[in-house]
Amino acid sequence: MKYSEKVMDHFTNPRNVGEIENADGVGVVGNAKCGDIMKMYLKIDDNGVITDCKFKTFGCGAAIATSSMATELVKGHTVEEALKLTNKAVVEALDGLPPVKVHCSVLAEEAIKTAVADYYNKIGKPVDFEIEKSHEEE
Amino acid sequence: MKRFVYADNAATTPVSREVIEAMTPIFETSWGNPSSLHEKGREAKDILDDARERIAKVFNCDSSEIYFTSCGTESDNWAIRGAAMRMKAKGKTHIVTSAIEHHAVLHTCKALEKEGFTVDYVGVDADGIVNLDELRSLVTEKTALVTVMYANNEVGTIEPIEEIVEIAHAKGALMFTDAVQAVGNVDIDLSKLKVDMLSLSGHKIHAPKGIGMLYIRKGVVINNLIEGGGQERRKRAGTENLPYIVGLCRALEIAKENLPELDEVAKKRDRLIEGLTKIPYSKLNGHRTLRLAGNANVGFEFIEGESLLLWLDIAGICASTGSACSTASLEPSHVLIAMGVPHEKAHGSLRLTISRETTDEDIDYIIENVTSVVEKLRNMSPLWEDVVKREQTV
């Protein structure tokens, strides 16, 4: 198994690692049993623009790289645009992932959506989209 | 400065200079087929016989008890399937193995289950030692074969093979041990150890990949796995891989000569274990003393093994993990799970397998790098964040 240079770049120099105090939206997906947990923090301004996005991830190289790439892809965009982020877009931005690691990109997409849902709940907006939750514990 | 430290000797070993030197004349000069009647064939046959005799001396057994195969996996498949099929004719269709076997054994047993055999998997304790009382209760007069590894490839635990042999034989079952990891690490005297079959692999002891061996005790008959020409006394067909057989022979002799040096390897291993378990929230996997001289397997909580390996690889350290993320299965190590290690902790395991070549500086370099990588990964782990917050409130 071999990772692309882009994946290794985002793994060794992950962008936006950390926490945001008083974040407007926080999303946690995955579970330790499966070996991946992603936690996404969003700072959103009055116009619905994601002004900051940070993450913490427990997981493999692909889990860390997809988290990092996902934060890059949503930062500076509106929450509506962030909701359109697909795992496929994350994979493409990373110049591909080994087939067994594609689930990590799905997790990254879910983490962003879960954080947005948390934001919607906070501002009293109905959550009108679905989140797959592929890694939920039974 | 970046070093290169190979600490994955349980995966494979480099072929030693002496082994290459032993094999070279076979490629260059004695390339005949041992089955040929002519001069070139006879020359090859003499070399084959000599290698078999010398290996018999290493194990204190008879040369007629040694069969060459293509690898450890073939030896395991042959021993288990061959014995199972032979004993089936006697009405025995029950097999007992352990939960921590190599997949070459486990998957062969699984395949036999589909073919009508009943297989029981004896459990292990937290150190990876087979539960002998449970084994005693599982082995009955219906048991065809007991197959338990000599030493575990992941956690390095050495099993009480002599006692397991007694339990198997008390009920008339055959006893096979996969000794792929043990050979070269443990002095095996087959005049004393009463196993019926024992498998080994060349590439774990500085011989090439593609050569294995199965010992079958005189008087024990098992069915063939590979049919064809009459090689290996009609038990294992296929033209003998003479250069590799000679390489295996030399590697086994050297491994035996080097057994006294294992104390030095074990000292380095202990220093490695000591250094790694100083890291908070870490734990040694496997038995503290009944373990292979070169094996250190340590679990680190709140991080995942593949990330750890990738960083170590960047630092020039070759290691291995029991994390699911390093395989296609998404299931963490069956060995750690059988030992009762929770899934989330099994994901953070690191296996380092050192050799005589590993230096004290290498050990320091590994400890230093693992310590800093674990810290780096924990700092970006949401699980660690919770631990830090918990500790702050205490």
C-alpha cells in the first residue's frame, strides 16, 4: 500500500490541527473501536461563512490527511457550500487514496456535516440534510 | 541525523552473506536435478543428502524425518490438512488449535471446518499463554490433531509446547507446532520434544524467501498435499530447490551456533521495552520473560498504529503494528483481541523485532523517535484531549 505525495504532505504537515474555543459548530464522528475518530470545529460568522475550521483526529495516515484536506476545502466557504463537500472531492484533492482507505474520506465528509448540524441546532435552524454515520457503534 | 534501523525481523530477515556464499556454487556449478541419473544429477543428489543430514544434526533428529517445502505456509497447510485427512479415515474429525495462530494455520482450520471437521480454538491468558486446563477439556479421543504455535509472531510469547504435546498424546491425537518464529530463537531438540510435526521457514532466519521445511516424526503418516513426481520420498512432489535448501541448511547451522548470543539480544530488547513503557499510557503486550529474544510489542493508548509506523518510517525505522488500519480487513490483530486487549487499545500497538545486528545506538534512536511520535500523535488526538482535561480536573 502506498499513499500519494499529497496524502503524505497532509499527514506530515496537517493543516488546521487544534481546537476552537466557543466554536459555533462541533462534530465528532467515528469510534475508537474502529480505529478512527474525527472531531471538527467550525467558527461561522453572521453571514454563514466558515471563517475558521480546526480538527483533531485519532486514526491512520489517511484519516489525518483527509481531515486536514477537508478543513482546507471548507474554510472561507459558506455552510451551504460546506454541506456540498463530498468524500469524492476530498479523495480527488488528495490525488487519490488506496481503496481500503476511502472510508476515511467518508468520515471526513460526515464530520463536516455533523459540525454544521450542531451549528444549525444552536441557531435553531432545522437540520434539513442527512448524515450517513458510517462508523457509528451498533 | 537520519539512521536506518530495521526492526521488523519477524516479518522477514535479510539473507546473510554466509548463506549467499553457500548458495552461489549451487547456482553456478551444481545446478543439476537431483532426480537425474547422470553425473550432474548425482552431484546435486549428494548435496541434497548432505544438507538433509546436516539439518538433522541441528535438530537432533533423523534425516528421513525432514521434508523440504516452498515456505512456512505450505508446511502449515500440509501438516494440518495432511494429518486431518489421514485421521478422518480413522473416524477422527476434530481439530484443536489456539486463537492466536498465524493465518496459515487458522485459515487452513477454517477451510477444514467447511469440509466437515470440527475445530475448537483454545483461548490464551492476558500474556498470550495457551490455557492448558481449557486445552485438556477440549482434546478428546475424537481429536485428530492439536496444532499450537511454538512462539507467537506478534507478541513473541513462547508457548508451553512440551505440556501441550503431553495433552495431545494422552488422547491419541497428533501434535503439530508451527515453529516459524521459534526456530533460531529457541534450542529445539527433536529427540526430546515429542511433537509429531514441526514447520519452519527460511526467510525468518536469514535464508531466502521461498524455502520451508516440515519435520514429520518417523512412524507418523500424513496425506500428501502436492502430488507429482516422486520427490521427498514420494511425500512432496516438485523438483528440489537445491540452492535454497543449501541456504536453509547453512542458515539453520548458523542460527544454532548463535543461540548463546541471544542473551545479548534479549538485553537490548529489555532496554527497548523499558524505554518504551516509560511513555505514559503504554503497556507491554505478551509475556515479560517467556518471549522471543528480539520481540518488543508495546501498546500506546489514544493513538493509531499506522500513523505511528508512517512517522517511524520517515525516521528510517522499519516496524509493524496490529492495527486494523495497516491491513485490508479493518479488524485489529486477532492475537491481541484473544489476549483480551480492547479494540481501541489494539489499534495502538507497535511491534519491534530486533536482531543481533541491532546496536545500542539503534535502541536509543528507536526509543527517542517512538516517544516523540507518540506525543505528536496524541497532541492531535481527540481522545488525548479528553485525558488531558480529565487530568487537569483531578
